[in-house]
Amino acid sequence: MKRIFLLTIIAAMQLGCFAQENPKLESLYAYLKANGLVKYYTLSNKNQEGLRKRYEFNFGLNNEGPEPTIDYMKKPLDAKADSVIRAEWRKTREAFHIVRRTLSELAEDAAESYSYEYHQNGHDTIITTIALKPYENEPIPKKFEYRENDSYGTGKLPEMVHFRYTDSDRGLKNRMGPIGFGELRVNTIVDTTYYATKDFDVDALHKAIQPLFEDKTIKRHEIHCQHDSTVDVFDDSHKFDGYLRAERSVRRRGDNHLTVYKFTSEEKAKTMLHQVMECVRQYIADHPKEAYTIYSDEYFQPLNLARMFRGESCRNMYEIDEPRKSMTIDAIMDENGFYILINVWDDDEYLPFDWKRLKEKVNDKGVLYGDWWD
């Protein structure tokens, strides 16, 4: 019965709704998703408090007035391009108003909320933080201040919403530049009974996925990245070395074994990614107590990694003084094709920018495959 219920939750990922979530938040996510303003949310059970759902809406507002003319590369846009851009600007502006209206409605029934607005001489700041409800039989945590951005929080709660908007001078210098930037963060527990009590069995899922790639026509290559505690890939000398992703562990060493699968057919790439994620969803339904984070939707991110899944330890990383085995599944696309990256690693995770040609990197010394990959 537990497994069937978790499969129902996973199926609901495609619909964006859960029985325990606030209906106003459900409606807001559905609106943003339908308009292409958010791509996904994440589900995570690793904090031992329940199954958490998170999503963010980051946006910029533009000057939508008829003047001045919208230019690109110092030349006016043609009428069709101008119309398309203005329609996108209007859509984002409408979403901005819907978000603010929803927050106002949520605040009326919130356990605690904080709101601040400043508007003067074209300068705008809007900050809203809402705790929709506390934990059962526990008080709301004492309000505290995020000094780095002048906003307020309410501690970690079952349902939290934070919104911030600030003006920008980019739109004054360039018509294509935003006149303000905003972010909405929604973080809710959708089921209190599903939380991790075991480390994720990386080897078991990895073994389950392998049969999907038996097709020998799929282009692939292996990457091994390793460093010991004598090399800190996170120090200042490596800031611009070109790491696409880097995450430090308490042990300050790393051993990454990554397989890159390349597809030139978009249809085949999407089919394979869906099959892989169906395998993942089935596995976590069968093993709901193992720690994971998963995206609700599958897609290939242009020029940047889209992390579809992560399986990891359920323990606090700062309390682990032994190898911490994890696994990620990422998707990325560029002008040369579509890529699925599966990484299995201990401790530090890092992926250099030259991952398409890299064969091995040990303590900063790399070996390349060559130019055949593309």
C-alpha cells in the first residue's frame, strides 16, 4: 500500500498537485507552468521531516511602453520580432501581478507573514515572506533577518513562501534590459510520512539503468575525475579553471566516475531520458526510505546541466567521516546534440567544462580523448 501511494505521488508530479498542498499554491504553480515561466519543481525526502516540494520563479520586468524603439545590436527590431518580445514582457508582467495577488490572499490565513514595500522616484523594493502553518504542536520559530538582502524569514516550516522584487538600472541603459528583477521561492512539505532513513543504494539503481543503454549505436564515453586532500579544487586558484559543477564534502577529496551518452536525434534522446527517469521513479517507489531529490519534469537544458535526479546519503554531510557515495543524472543540449550524464562519486563532486573531451583528471592533471566526440 505504501508503494502504491508513493507511485501515486510520483504520478501527480506531472499534474503539479498534492492532497496536502495549499490549493492557492497549486493554482499558482499550474499557471506559471502552463505559461512556460517555470519548468519543474523538485521533490526531496532527505531532511527526515517529510517529502518536500520546492520551486522557484525568477524573472525580469521590462519597460513595455511604445517608446523608445526596441533595438538589438543597435538596429530596430522588425515588426514581428518586436511583437513577440512585447508579448513575452506582458506575460511576465501579468505573472508578477498574479503572484502578488496570490501572496496577498495567502497572507490573510498565514500563521505568520512579513511584508515590506518601498516605492519612490522610480525605485522599487518589495519583500514578502509567509509561513503558512507551523509544525504540529510546535510554535512558529522566532523571526530572523537575512542581512545580506534585507529580507526576513521564519525558520524552516512545513509551508514557506518568499518573494522579492528590486528595481534595476539595466533598462535605462538598454531597452532590452530589465527595469527590475524578482524571485519567488515556494517550499512545502506535501507528505509528512515519506522521509529518508537510509542512504541511497547507488549501485542498485545504477545496475537497474544499465540495460537501457545496451544499444551499441549510442555514443558514449567514460570520465574519471579524482583528487586527494592535497589538492583543493575549490580554492581561489581554481575559480576560473572551468568547472561546470563543484560540490565540497567534509573529507575534501573526490572520486567521480561519469558516463556521458550522446544523441543526435532529439526524439531518441527524449525517449531515452524518459525511460531512464521511469526506471528511477519505479526504484524510489520501491525504496521510499532511501534519500533522493528528483525533478518533476524531464528536459534538456541548453548549454547548462539540468539535474533530473540525485541519490545520496540521508546523513548530514558534515557528520560523515567516511566515503559518501552519491549519484546524479543530468541532461544538457548544445548545437552538437543531446547528452545524458550519469555520475557516481564519493565525497567531492566536480565536473570540468571540458567534459565532452575529457577522459581523466587526477589531481589537476587531465587526459583528453581528442576531437572525435563531436
